[in-house]
Amino acid sequence: LLGHYAENLLALWFRYAPHCQLLAQNLVIISPDTQQTLGELDFIVSVSGIVYHIELCCKYFSSESGLPETLVGLNHEDTFLRKQHKLTQQLALSQHPYAQNVLRQQKISTKIQQASIVRGTLFTASGSLPTLPCFTKNAWCGTLLTNWHNAPSDARWTKLTPPNYLAPARVMFTDTQSTIECATQKKSGIYAHVTPRPDGFWHETMRLMFQAA
């Protein structure tokens, strides 16, 4: 759900940005011999006259240390290393001979560059990431929480649903919970710490992932 929503938002931007031309979206590559689907190319887009194959992903992983081999999603079978490997495979697909044939049939240049757009947040016990080549300096990082007793007792929180992961929270007071209420429910998920502003809404100031121990 989140992935499709993010893809639709990005496609809208590609359609209307003056320096972009969306040439194809979710282009399915099928083996003509076996009729097996090899995968999809998320976007083929011309940016300032250069044609790119772009893969988009939105991921939210956590671990105490933030080391790549320990990062997992709320579904622990979803791991940072697995997604990293899959993304490399997805980017290579546009160079496959079958993909090149499909691009020619679509009258799209086969001389394309590969790029990924990775959005999301990594959560660690310290709220910061180790300095490693796989993490960009501006990577978003939140705090991993395994016990609500370690959170400020007077804070207000709102539990985010996947479509709301992509932007800072802005909610009514009725959509917030106290730390005690969160501790009572013990629901794993991503939460935004919110504070009131003069517009009458409660705005996100930081984000955490709660993983029930």
C-alpha cells in the first residue's frame, strides 16, 4: 500500500515537473520463451534530457546498533540487507536483453542510466546511525523504543499508519495518546511525538519505532 502510494506521488511529480518526461511506469518485463515475469521497471523518465531507469522504495528498519546486518522491519523477515540486494537486482533489470527489447518497442532509448530513490527512516537505540558507506549523511534516523517507561511521561504521541509515514504528522488532539496509554496498549509501530502549535494542530517533533520486547 505505501509503495504504490509513493509511486503515484512520484509519478505525478514526473508528469508535471518542467524538466521531466515520464516515459513509462511499472514496465513489466516478461521472458518471451517461458512467459515468466522477470520483474518491473518502476520508472523510465527523462530528466533534463537524460533517460533514467529509476527504482523507488520506502523502508523503515530498526536495530539497537544500526549496523546493516541487524536492521529489520516491523516484519522481521523484511531486512535491510535483503532489500539492498533486491534493489541492486531491480536496477540491473533494465540492462537485460529482454528489457532492452521492450524499451525499443516502446521507442525509448536503451542508453539509460540507473538510479534509486530510497525513502524511509532507520531507528536505533541512540537515535543516530554509525558512520558507514551504506548510509548517506542526511539519512533520516529516529529512535528505537522497546519500553514505553523510557519515554517522557508527559509526552503526547500519534501512531502513524503507512500512508502517513511520508510526511511529518499534523493531527488534532483527539488523535493523540499519552505515554501511559501507549504503554498500556503495547502496539508495535511507528509513532510521532507531537506538540501543539498556534494553528490548533499537534505537529511532529520527532519519530520513533516501538518494538514490543
